[in-house]
Amino acid sequence: MQMDVTTDALIAITILWGFVFIYAVMASMDFGAGFWSMIYMNKEQTKSR
């Protein structure tokens, strides 16, 4: 038994996975910035020398 994947279904799955991938990349950048903001909050000397 072989399942045929239509072109429309393949395009839809590709677009959905693309959105998931872009969302994951953007979320990791946002979560990373929030992490460093939490770590360095209320620190007086946060600038590099």
C-alpha cells in the first residue's frame, strides 16, 4: 500500500514547517535576550572594559 502525496499537500506542509522553523528561530532570539536581561538586571557595572 503506497500513499500518494499531492503537490498541494506537499506545498502546504512545506509552508507550515517553514513558519514553525522561522518561529523557533525568532523565539530563541527573544528568549535569549530576555535571559541576559534577567541576569544583568540591577547590576551596576555591565559595560565591558
